[in-house]
Amino acid sequence: MHFKHSLLAAATLALAAIAPHASAKPFKWAGSTDIQTMDIHSQNSALGNGIHAAVYESLVMFNSRTLKVEPLLATSWQQVSPTQLRVKLRQGVKFSDGSTMTADDVVFSLQRAMSKSSTYAIYTQGMDRIAKVDGETIDIFLKNPNPVLLNQLTELRVMSKAWSEKNNAVEPKDIKSKDETFSHRNAMGTGPFVLKEWAPDQKLVFAANPLWWNAGKTEGNVTEIVYTPIKSEATRIAALLSGEVDMVRDTGLQDLERLRANPNIKVMEMVENRTVYLALDQFRDELQGSSVKGKNPLKDLRVRKALYQAIDVAALQRVTMRGMSKPTGAMVSPLVNGWTEAVDKRLPYDANAAKALLADAGYKDGFEVDFACSNNAIIQDENLCQAITSMWARVGVKAKLRTLPSVTYYPMAQRHEASIALLSWGVPTFDALYTLQSLTRTKTTGGDGNYNLGRYSNERMDYVVDRVKTEIDQPVRNRLLTEGLQLQNDTVANIPLHNQMLAWAMKKNVELVQRPDNRIDWRLIKVN
């Protein structure tokens, strides 16, 4: 198949090219947390990936309006064989230091994403080697066919080989170590903006890149982007209302009503492509910090089902989330390939059934268990965990709740130091393989199960995931994805709670496109 720009994309670009640029403006926005690094292969996080895209570009991208894959640094691509993708590169692209982007930079960047200290193995899954064909062409050779290669390439951004070599940044910063590399705090790409300043936890400033290959041809008119992480919800909203910032991305639920009623503010809302869930330790033979000695009650399916059925998600939606959530029985949102109405069906809330399951498993008096929760990473995270703790108490399970800020919470959870943990998972590829491979595949050193924090392991699940990675017959592949999602439900690998709702609040004079992956498309922001 040979792909070119769709007529729609071409028409959009043609219209955008004649948009006025006279009144360029700064765009100031705020969110609840800061990025962890500017290194594009160091920490795979939604906030970081979205912000990195201001400076660094990928070969292809999801169109912000249609969510279809379209060309970016690549202009076209051709499947030469099931295991070889030939990519034509855009010519005349310059890095912001004035050097020309070449095939060598692209080969280097994809190889860097595959290196040991990278956390982007989930996107390089199945890649064998990257080869330069000529100055404007590269080949991606795969170990096996990969039906979602293009989706994965949307998250693999391109950096300069010469810049990386000169600054001793050939390897990505290891996010688990304290070592600071040049690429951790500095950035240099081909994108619409350049990094001007980053004072962690204070502010992040980008300036328009005059050398950007597409400058003046998009509908955006912003010349500077200033991001301020503000942990306190009240302070964030005050900054918006006082005009200090133009937009707040993480809007507190308690503020929504008055913001919707404010004539100077507009609120954009949609269901996010992100599922909030609980991970359960199904690996240790004895749970840490539990009253049960010599065994792990979470290894028992009856106990996991009891914990699931003791949670009243309708009450969580109504009270804790103030209506701003969509309860789900699936580990992915309806936007994700593999989702069906059947896998979205939850086990019913039933405290009596939960008590009976616990008694049947030998815990008629319940037990004590460690429960870890972030307090600034997921909408209403701490309140959600407190509500769940009291629901479990009603069936005799005494959860010992501890809450931590995201900067210490996630590394702790990744070290498997929580018996039960509240987490959320977005799907940047819009394909359920990303979720199943990350959260339910047996953990390996090769990137499988990289976020399987309960260390769940199931032979059939591993078979399904491995088949899906290489299955190019689409109907067969979709059936397997659905089977994997259903198997996760049947075995209660994790407990799904809800899909988050997005609420972006901004001044009336701001125009932008809201995306279900909670990303801002920097090229499309207009401040009137």
C-alpha cells in the first residue's frame, strides 16, 4: 500500500496557509504536575510525550481532528514486505540549530528508542533493525509483521545525531538513576517550538522556531508557550480567573459549575482515552503489610472478585467524580480497537456477594491490606481511594491507605512496593495491544508487562498478546484483542473503575482542538 496525504488533510493545510498571523500572542497554561524529563526516550508519560511534541517531531502523527495517522517528518511509506517498511523522509527539514535533518538522524533516533535505558520499547516492539537506504529514505525491518507499526511510530520522535554525540546524550537518561544527562534538561528538534527555559516545578517556556519547515502554514498564531505546574487546584483556577494563565488543563471538579457559568470562560469536555483501575499484587507468596501471614489472599480469584464487587462505581461517579467519569468494565475506552460492549460490562456491585466470596476463600472476618494511592496524578485520586477504602471496610477488608505525590508514587509502584495501587492507563496507539502487552502480559526484560505492577501471569493471555503482535488478518486480530480484554475481566487481572472525563477551561479568546488523549496540538492554538 502506498499512502499519501488525504484530500482532507491537504484541504486543511491549504486553508491553514492563508490564516492571518499578524497578531501573534503568548499562550500561558497550567496543569497539576511537571514533566519528568525533556529526554524523548527516558520516561514514557502522557504529559511528557505531549509536551515533547512542541520541540520534537515523529515520522507520522494522529490528525487531531480525525485521529487518523498522517505524514509528518515522513511524506509517504510503503510496505515492501510484511517485515519491511520503506519510509520516504520530508526534504528541507532543519533542526532549530540550522543543521539539516537526514536519514542518519532518523536511524539514530529509532535505534536510541530501542536502547536499554529507553522506556519506549513498547513503541519499538518487533523492530529488528533500522537501515538507511539513501539520503531521503529509511527501511524499518521487523522480526515479525506488525499491524500497528504506524500507530507506534507516532510516539517515536526524531533528534539530531550530531547534537546527541556532541553533548554526550547518545543513550537516553535512565529515569531510575539520579544521573543528569544533557538531553534531560536541554532539547533541540525540528518542531514548531524551541525550548527556551525549564525550571522544574516552576515553569517551562517554549519560543516559536523560525526554522520550522511548516512555519506560517498552520492555523496557530502563538509565538511563545509558557507552562506552569500548579499543584493546588484552587491556585490553578485563581490563575485562570485573574488572567494570569489562558488555560487550565487539569480542572478541579468542584470548580466546573462556576467556570461553566462564567461568561469570560469556556469549558471543553469529552471522555478521555484513559482508564482508571486498581492493580493487585498477584506475585508475592506473602503480602507485605497484611494481617494474613504465609500466603497472599490476592492470588485467589474469589478475593479479587470480592474486592471488585464491593466497589460501588455508580456512587464513585455520582459523589466523588461529580458525574465527570464513565464507569467501565473494560481496561480500555470505546475509542480503542478491541473494545466491545460485552467487555465493557462490569460485575455488579454487590456487598453481600463480596462477603460470601471472602468467606468462601477463608476470610469471613476479612483481612488487612496495604493500599497505595497518588495524590496529584489522577483526577480525584486521593478522594477515590478514601471512598474505596470505606466501601471495602463494609465487607471486612481493612485497607491501610497511604498517599504519595506522583514523583515518588510511580517509582515506588514500579518497584512493586504496593499490594494494591490506584493507576490510570491511556492508549496513545488507540489499539488494545498497548494495554494488554503493558498491563497483563507476563513481565519480561524485553518490555512486555512493563507496567504489569501486580505481576499477573496467565499462559493464555501471553499467547493472545504474542499472536496479536504479529497477526495481520484484521478480523482475526480484533477477535483476539477482545478475547484478551475479556480474559483480563474473567481473571480480574486488574479492577477497572472508570474512564476519566476531560475538562479544559480557558479564556473565551483561546481556540484549540481538544483531543481524547488529553494532548494539546501546539500547531493549532490561536489566541484572538
